[in-house]
Amino acid sequence: MKYKAPRGTRDILPEDSWKWRRVETAFRETADGFGYREIRVPIFEETDLFARGIGDSTDIVRKEMYTFEDRKGRSLTLRPEGTAGVVRSFIEHSMGRGGRLTKVHYFGPMFRYERPQAGRYRQFWQWGLEAIGSTNPAVDAEIIHFSISLHDRLGLTGAEARINSAGCPTCTPAYNELLRKELAPKLDGFCSDCRVRYERNPRRMFDCKNETCLAILASAPSILSSLCEECASHFEQVKALLGGAKLKFTIDESMARGLDYYTKTIFEVHHPGLGAQSALCGGGRYDELVEELGGDATPACGVSGGVDRLIIVLEEQGLFDEEEPGPDVYVATVGDEAEALGAALVARLRGDRSVETDYRGRSLKAQMKEAGKLRARVCVIVGEDELARGVAVVRDMETRGQDDVPLDDVPAAVGRLLERAEG
Ligand code: HAM
């Protein structure tokens, strides 16, 4: 029997995992710069949290959750997204005490039972931010700014922000009625899923992936003309703030987002390199969710992005064309006595450097070849001759220059070479 990774999941192998680390580091540094502290929440939660939070009429809750019963018969679900769990934690730990703004970031796997294709998986990684506790449109602008800054930091060009509004409980009932009225005569042209959406929540029809449905929806009325005064003014302020910060964006009136919790600003950042699955990240304001999940009424705004997709685009754009960084040092030895001494040297150097060595008793030539293949920056060689003289050869692998260095001085000599190489 041959086991394979389950459909829609993938192994991130050592030759690729450095790319993931680079993205994760860029994300954490950007999040630190914007003042978002890290939160780690469970990978599974009570099913009801997601059903209530994301919404019963969404595709995620209706068709895509990995739900199971534990041994005591409790219904649990692998998190399909991060926001509901973060809000649950915010309420559980009274993080909003004293009316402060809570800004958190997270990075980890999410699970959705979707049809796998390029850029769409059943286990995928998201980076995410949530700012809970302010109605200020400057928070929306900050989160959009963050989304663009992260891609800039990674060197990605061509990403574009699209924004829209989801309205609020004051203005959406009238919009839903208007949508129903306009779409009623065309209902026969929609797929069976959309006809269910029409009854439950007509705005969810915009989530459909069927071309025919989308073509009919192209002429549907825009939510922007139905916004209440408060939502319209909020939208104007977000646009003005983005413009003031010289951030480029377009208005996308057909964007609906696939989760029910949004109010006011919604946005996505797309990249043309991704084809059909072109959203690198998406988010928006969710002013009702904290109360909906049992907390005090607290406005909030957030975003999450797909790391798998981001890496696909970065690869396509040649941003990983340089190779995986090699070890700082390779320690090569010849003979048993030198090997023992080499082991002690490796242990000493590993305190603050990455160090590789040979454990297979290979010839010096084979070890030097390996050091070159790994792209070690410095090589330390201890052979029988060096041992007799109490020295090691310290070689700069780039310039090929080398010196005999007394054994005790090797760490300092290696440090000097690496510092010079690091500039
Ligand atoms: P979302 O749009 O469902 O929003 O997902 C955010 C991002 O996750 C997408 O733009 C996409 O890059 C990535 N993604 C989603 N599904 C998949 C998949 N099956 N395979 C690969 N990547 C995927 C949310 O999850 C919200 N929690 C965002 C948010 C945070 N809103 C407020 N705060």
C-alpha cells in the first residue's frame, strides 16, 4: 500500500520551505512595524462558532467545513478562517477592557473542502491581522496599507487593491429587496445554488463561480447607490485616506466577499499572475461580529491573505530565483583524531552560526565538493598535517583565499570572514 498526502494537501519540502520562512518573516516584520502583536488560537473550534460567525448561507459553512464529532459527541470544526477564532478569544479574555484597540496578527493553516486547483487547496496557509475596537476609517486604511506594504516588502509589483462597501444592517435590507426585485425576472437563468442564495441572502449570489450567473449579475444594481448616510460617509473617508497616502486602488462594485460578517469597507488585493484564483488577500470591517458572538458591541476590521498563492506569484515573478541560503560554515576533517576535534569545533561554532559537517567518513575531496554544493561561505579543514601543527585551514569559499589559524582562534577567524561577507 502506498500512502499519499490527502487530496488538496501538500508537503512543503526542504527545497521550498525556505521560501515560506522568508514570507513568514516578511509578514511578521511588517506586522510588528504596524503594531500588531501575535495571537495563536486553536486550529479547531466549536462548529457553532463558525456557523454563526461566517454565516449559515455562505459556501464555507454550507459545503466546505471539515466538521467532526469528538469522543464525547461535541461537534468541532477545523478552522476555515482565522477571524471567528480571534474574536472568540477576544471576548473570552476580555481583551477590549477599558475600550482599548486590540491589534493582533496570526499565521497558520486553514481548512476548506474546496475543489483543489492551482492556488486553491483544502489545507492552505493564511497570514492575517485583526484590529478590534475602533470605528475609525483610518483603521480600514491602515489595514489596506498593510496589505500593500507586505507585498512591497517581498518585492512584488503589479498587485492591485479593489475596494467596495458591504453596507450595514440599516442599509442592506433595502438593498437585498432591490436585488431580489431586479433579479426575480431573470431567476430561471441562474444555477440551482444561486436560486437558494436568492431566497436566503441574495448578495451571496455574487460568490457564484458560474460564468452564466456572473454574466446576469453584471447588470445588477450596485450596493454603493443604496448605502445609508453613515456607510456612504465612511466609504468616502476611506477613499480619501487611501488617496492621501498615495495608495492605488479601484472600486469594484461587484465584490461581495464570501463571508457574512462584513459591514462597511470590504477589499481585496489581486494579482494578474494568479488567473482565476487571483485574490492574494481580502478583508474588511465587521462591526457586528463581536456582539453576534456574545461580546459587547465592538467594531472591528481585518484582513487575511493566502500564503500558498503569494508564493506561487513570487515564484512566477522570479523573486526566488536566487538559491536557498547555504550554511555559514562547513567543517571538513580527515582521520579519527581530527574528526573528534572537528566535532568539538562544530559544537563551539554552532552557538551562533549554521554549521554543516560530514558524518560518513568521506575523503577530503568529497567533503569539499559537498561544502561547495551546499554553498557554505567558509570552510574549516582539519587534516592530519594541520592536527600535528595545532592549526586548521580557514578558507573563504568565495574568494578561495585561505589561512592557517591556531585551533583556539578558529571561531574568531570564521566570525571575521563572515562579518566581512555580510558587509
Ligand atoms: P477569505 O477571502 O475567505 O477571507 O480568505 C483570505 C485569503 O485566503 C484569500 O484571498 C486567498 O488568498 C486565501 N484562500 C482562501 N481560500 C483558499 C484556498 N482554498 N486555498 C488557498 N488559498 C485560499 C478570510 O478568510 C477572512 N477571515 C479575512 C478577514 C480577516 N476578514 C476580516 N479579517
